[in-house]
Amino acid sequence: MSVHKDLVLKARMRLMGHNERILTGEEGLWVYRILYTVSPRVHAYRLAYVLRELSETDPRAARRPGARQALLDEARAVAARIPADAPAYQRHMWDHTMAELRHIERRLGQSDR
């Protein structure tokens, strides 16, 4: 997949202007999606993290279950590209994510009763 060089430059500039560990929300989503196409090894963890976060917090995903599932499916696919020599917290992110989501769903199921 080819990404326009200006988009890559814009995404890199936005990331350079951000002084947190990970750029989150929809802005983080477009930045990491663009940069992931250029260097998946570097940005796989961050993109998977932002996708997972949006699946939990985005109000549009909450109203449309298909949107939440699509975000999680993309996060799972991206997490599979996290390199084997990455730090443990990156490699095991997907396992922690799934455990956390099961806990949330159990808690929501109990509160409905």
C-alpha cells in the first residue's frame, strides 16, 4: 500500500509536536494508521493500543456493535505484527486486552441482572 508522502510528513510532524507517550483518540488513529503503512515494526504497538482504546471509549462504537468489533479485529491483526523482539509489554498487549474485555463484559453482564 502506498501512502502519499505529504500525509506521512504531516503525521510525523503531528507526532513530533505531541509530548505524551502515545497520541490517543481519533487523531492518534489516523496518525498511527498512516505511519503503520510506512513502518509497521515501529508503529504496530501504538496503532493496536489506539484501536483497542477507541473500541472501549468511542461513543460511536458503543452505539454500533459492528464498529466495535471492526476496531477490535483491526487491533488483533495489527497486534500480530508486533515484532518478537519487542518489549514484553508490547508483545503481551493483546492477551491483556482480551482479559480486560472479558472482565468488562462479565461486569456489565452482572449489572444487567
